Amino acid sequence: MSKALIDIIKQKFPADVLESHSQRGDDTVVVYAARWKDIARFLKDDPRADMSMLIDLTAVDYPERTPRFEVVAHLYSLSKGHRLRLKARVGDQAGTSVEIDSVADLWASANWAERECWDMFGVRFKGHPDLRRILLYPEFEGHPLRKDYPADRIQPLVPYREVPNVDKVAPFRADEGMSFGRQTFASGPSTDDDDVN
Amino acid sequence: MEPIDQELDPAEIELPAEPMLLNVGPAHPAMHGTVRIVMELSGESIERCDVQVGYLHRGFEKMCERGTWTQVFPYVDRCNYVSPMLNNVGFALACEKMLGITVPERCQWYRMALGELARMSDHLTCDGAMAMELGAFTPFLWMIKGREMIWDLMEEETGARLTHSFGRVGGMAHPPTAGFKENAKAVTTHILGIIEEVERLLLGNRIFLDRLEGVGVVSAEDAISLGWTGPCLRACGVAYDVRKSHPYLRYDEVEFEVPVGQAGDSFDRFMVRIAELKQSASIVRQCIERMADTGPVNVTDPRVILPPKEEVYSTIEGTIQHFKIVMEGLKLPAGEVYAYSEGGNGEMGFYLVSDGSGTPYRLRIRPPCFYVTGGLERVITGAMMADVVPSFGSLNMIGGECDR
């Protein structure tokens, strides 16, 4: 059924479909990264496709290929019940300028999915409202799911973050705050009941 | 008591006008998992918020790229650790789709029965924890007692309470035990009793209803756009269930309904899970009724499945077969596949890329929780501070699955 879907895309964007296949029943279309968003929008809005859900968005790293990364989106139509895998190839060998358009304004699920993809692969989504790391912390160096990221690499320790407008952050000095232990030590700011001890 | 100062000029009272920044989590007793929510409060209502996940990130997908396909099973156990059997079966189905094989009928019924029991444990935990977070401790204990029965059954079947690692590509690690049918029947009967009691205790409770009804409302359009699946989507009135829409195993041969809600609020999410518990119990009954007592559980393809131990120790073919599968890993043909099944929280997808060697080239797990938690910001913005707990509880975020 959705073989017809591949034909619809080929018909609409004859120059932009790089290849297509239906390996093991999964219909797949590889498109030019420059038309990624246009084709995604078409698939969402066209009544024949009606891709109401972006089920998943991720990437695959092929270090020996150029372009190096494959961005993979799995689309699903609730009304029609068909699926499509949409792929685009992006990125240079060094992996420094990997860019593709964000589809976060088409499907809200793309917001977090693209953040994770940026976090794990370093794929920059142009036009994403809030492209921060999501699973890892801001000081993390590198993108761990790239094939050239060694699995046993150790990350540097992160110093306490500077928080603006807050004059002190934990840990407090020993005489500050409430101690959770029994306060039996003699020294301290108050010496009134020293003789009791 | 001090006398009330009646001459007080209200203008003299100084209240801070700027919004207050409140940080909840990542380890908070009222929270359902390790998640941090930074909220900007104006009075008690949430003006803006930022949901931060990732505290349980263990590099699951990277680890999978270092072993064989079979060695992935223990990892998927630790994704959704409340219903690990569903992950096991889901991953086995993905590999089998890649290989183009189907497991024998007895195994399919067995997988379904175990999977539905795991789903029951998932829903019991979620609904029980939700009630507990609202102060109703008794139903929580009852439901955890029910979950304990399921885990005892699982222990009987698999040898492990929680992290079973029981699925195999092309079958299961062991055939069902002799007492499986009896035990499963007893467990489902017990749990149906527990659900009835919980319903009697909670559904007439004004406080419980007031805390849930009309709270954390999500429209169907929003839920679809956010990529929600599972009970959370069905609570919004969208009857999408992978088991019904795209039946796998033998789900097209059993009778069950897909319960849907209407309002899309926390109460509907609670009730959808309660209704699904009953449906799952009925599916378990049908599965054990139709599962044969004898017959093969695993496929016979020697490239896929380990030979019986007596053959490994007595024949050279068996030894070689065992060696090849353990040392090199079973070889999935080069290519890619996306296989999906209904997990505890929605569509559990596995996107496998194989280069033909025994090691996964890329293994992406589509966690239903991740997308559901992605919608939390939209659910609680504009709500009251106290509504965060029931709303978040009803989404059933499982840290292990969300952060992988």
C-alpha cells in the first residue's frame, strides 16, 4: 500500500529523491538534505500521505562515507495506518559542519528527538527553538554515538558551575546552615554555651 | 495568640513581585523517576518550566555496538525495568523481522502471556504509585502486592524477578514450566480482585477524584504531535494500540478491547490503565488456554538458536554451532529494520542497522517514555504547583527507558 507513497514522493519531488527501497516491508526514501523540511511538510499535509506522527528521529554515523551522517525519521499516519522511513545524508568527514533543517515546528515530538540527535551525534538542526544537550550535561565533550568516539573515553571533571546572581552555592562553609549531625563541637560563631559542653 | 493588627495598611506588606524559581528533583520523594523540573512560579501557578532528563543515561546504545546481538538482551531489560519482558520480546521480534523467521506457535502464545503479565506489572506500578503520591498508601501496597505475585511468577519462569534476559532470537531461553498455566491463572484472578478493591477504595474518594479530574489535560492533537503513544495517547481518545492496529505475534486471534478516555486528563490516564489491566488479564487467560502443553518453543535453524546442551557436549556439530553463535554472534543480514510492539507505555520501537557482522552497527531504541516526558512541559505550564505530582505520575515516566 505504501509503495504508492514512495511513488507519490517521487512524482512530487522527482529531482530530490536519491534512492528508495522497501527492504523487509519498511518503505524508505532517501532525499536531499536541502529539501528535508519541504518533503516532511508535504508528507504531513498531503491527504494521501497524512503523516500525523513523527514516531522517531535519529541518526546513523558512517565515518567512511561522504556525507557522513544519515538522519533517519520514522513517520506514521494514524488515519491511514502506513509508515515511512525518511532519510537524508549530511555532514563532512570531520563532522564539524553537520546541518539539517529542524522539523520541530511540524511535529512537537521533533523537539526532544532533535535535541537528543544533537547530543549524541552533533547534528545541528537549523531553526530548532532550543538546541541544548538533553541526556548529557552541558560540559560534556564530544558526541558519544559517533563511531570515532571511543567507548572507554573518560570525560574531564566538571568544576562547580558559576551561577549568576547567587552569591554562594553548595557546599556551604562548615559554620553555615544546619548541620545534620549532633552539634557538639566547641568552635563556632556562638560561644555562649561553651561551658555547658 | 497575638492579637490581629487591624490597623495594618495592605500597602505596607511587601510581597516579592518577581517569579520564584523552584527546582524539583532529580531525586525528590514525590517524583516518579529521576527527572528535574525547573519551574518559574508566580504565586502557585507555573509560568514557565524546563524538564531536564538524562540523569539515568548509561550509554545504552553505545554499549550495544560493542557486543553481539544476543548480548543486547540484558541491556533492554534495563530500559523499562518495570516490564522488562516486553522489551525482551520487542527486541527479539526486531531481530526476527531482520532474519525473516517466525517462532513456533507455542512460543508466540508464551511470549504474549508473559508480555501481558509484564504489562500488568507496569500498570499496577504506575497506578499504585500515582495513588500513593496523592496520599493513598493502601492501594499502593495492594497493587505492589499484585506486582509481587507477577514477579514471583516471573521468577518461577525465568529465574529472575526483574531483569529476566529471557528472550532469545528465535525463541525463549526456556520452555514454560509445568505449573505456568496454573500459576498464571491464579495470579490474574488475584490481581483482578485487587483491582476491584482498589476501584472501590479510590473511585468514590472525593479527594482522589478532585486531584485528578480536569488536571493535566492534553488534547488529542497535542498528544499526536508530541508523539505520544500507549495509555497516555489512548486517554486522549485516540484508539491507537499497536496490538490492534498492527497485530504481531497472535494478537489478531485474541479478543480484547482498546480502552480509550475522553478528556485526556490525569484521571483518564489512570482509568485507561485500570481498564487495560482487565484486558491484559483476559488476554493472559486466552493465551494459556490456547498454548499447547508440548511442542517446540524455539526455531530449529542452527544459525540462530543454540543447540541443546547434551549435543554441545557430545557431538562436534553441536560444539561448533555453539562456539560460532557464542563467539561470533549470530549474523543478522546487512540492512536496516524498524520493528515496533506495544510496550508498557506505548510504541516500543527498535531501529536496527546491521552491517552483516555479528555486532550491531547501530541499535536505536524508540522509547515511548521519552516522547511522553517531552510533553510534560506542555502539560504543566499554567497549572498549579500541586498538580505537577499527579500529572507527572500519570505519564508514567520510567527513567531507565527515557534516558537509556
